[in-house]
Amino acid sequence: MTSKQTLSDWRASALQLEQQINHVVVGQQAAVRNLLIAVFARGHVLLEGQVGVGKTTLLRAIAQGLGGHYQRIEGTIDLMPADLIYYTYLNQEGRPCVDPGPLLKQGEELSVFFFNEINRARPQVHSLLLRVMAERSIGAFNREYRMPHIQVFADRNRVEKEETFELPAAARDRFFMEINITAPGDDKVLDDLLFNPRYHDVDALIGEMAASQIPYYQLNDWAAAIQDSIQPSAALRQYALDLWKATADPGAFGIGLADVDMDNLLQAGASPRGISYMIRAAKVRAWLENRDSLLPEDLQAVFAVTMSHRIFLNPMYSYRQDDIIPTLIDSILNQIAAP
């Protein structure tokens, strides 16, 4: 069993990493905390956000802090599953050669894999990525390749809809969190980003961070120890169950939304995997807050990022999803009494 002192030392390292990332990627404290929770819960993340808001810089900063290798691939309509595994080319003698692709290039040292604009890639590519996410392994060249430390981050292009393939419900459910990253709203932060040359050279900016602050190859063990160290009370277990049930049947808990027929609103609520992920995230948050027990505020803090992408509206309301889902999430948190 991991000692309290060891957990405390890990927490100090995690908070130091968080501080350094916030020094590199300014104005994104909430997103950084959620990503840190995902890292220590070993969950894959779907990122939302406009182009140029710092998603790649943020992930590079995380990879720098973890010390493992970072790989990125761009989603395109002509991308094939094999492109993630290997690529072919002609060498100087004109002979065909095969080299490992982004998933295999770093072997077991790959810690962060970023799939940019995942909805531009075909469903066949999604299927391969989902297997990697679920099993952290892949079959190629008549053998099995393990990637025990990989954490997948993907983002969707929500502006351009031409030549895109939206992720089905089952695929989105595989992501531990869905985190929205927006441009900072503070004018002072924006002024600094625009006019301070420090933020114009991303390579130099990432280089300011200390490398390998968190040993990526130990994160799986750390995550298991953190989960074992945090215990929820019986009342909190029931609270978590009520939050989950309300995502599927909000009307049963007296939840109503203006101009919405609650009986015909939902196609599906959050899955059992969703509540499991919510508990995992809440435990990591409690650990980061230096507690060994869960509080309602831990569940409330991670409820939206772990549940929003698991609630599916009926087609008649899907065009209002960006308005209805946040309102429903807030209504659930306000209506379900915390212990």
C-alpha cells in the first residue's frame, strides 16, 4: 500500500507541473486543472475549441512535463488507418522502404498522442484509434505492439462541416473528458499574448519548462494508488448515483427546462462508463486538494467535463445542443441535493 508521504510527494510534483504549465499557457487555469486530472486518472481527452487557442501548445507542455515522447497527426479525409502505423517512401536508390508511423515510431516511450481534427478522418481511422485507446496496443507486421503509457488527446473542428465525419456516441463515450478551450477573456492576458515576444516562439516557451517532472512510465501505478487512497462515504455514493440517473431521466428528479418537452428531450443519458470516469476524476481532484475522502464539490467540479458529451438529445432538439446541454448540467447540479 502506498504511504501518505509518497502520495504527498506525488501531489507536490503534480502541483508544480500545473504551476509550470500555467506559466507557459496563460489564462487557461480551468482547462489545465482538468487536463491534469485526466493525466493522473489515465483517461483520454476530447478537446473542443477554435483554431489557435493554444491546444497544441498545452499538450506539448504536458508532454514536456511527463518526459515521454509526443506525436501529432492531422485528420484529413484521405487519411487511412495504415497511415497511423507506417509510411512508405523511396530511398536514394529508388527502392521502396517502410518506416514506423506516429503510433509506432516511439515504441513504448510514447506518452502523448494528439489527433488534430479527428472528425475530418474516416470512421475506419476512428476504429483504429478507439482500439488503441481501449487496449493501449495495436497489431501490425504480424506482431502486437504495446503502448502502455499512451494518452490520446483529440480535437474536433466544429466550424467547417464539409468533408467531416462526426464521432458516433460509442466513440465519444470512450473519451474520459471533453474539455472546451477558449481564448482567454482577460484583456491583460490577451495583451500579453499578443505583444509579449515570449509567447511568439512556442519551442522556446516549452523549453522553459523542466523536462520529466513526472515519470510517465510510473503514471499507471500512481493512478491506481491515488484511486485506492480516496474513499467515498455511503451518502456520497448515493449522490453520485442520483447525478448519473438524472442525466437519463431528469424529469424523475423534478428537472425542467424552458421551451423543452422533457419527455422527448433525451435519446440517451450517460453510460455506466461515464459515472465510473466521473468518480475517477473526482478522486484525483480530491487528491490534488490534499484530501483522502470525496466531497460533493469534487463531483460537481468534474461533472460537466465527464458527462456533457455522454448526453444525447433527440433529433428535434439536437440543433440546440450547445444551449440545452450546459443548461441541463447546471439544472441537475442545482436540483440534486448534496449530502
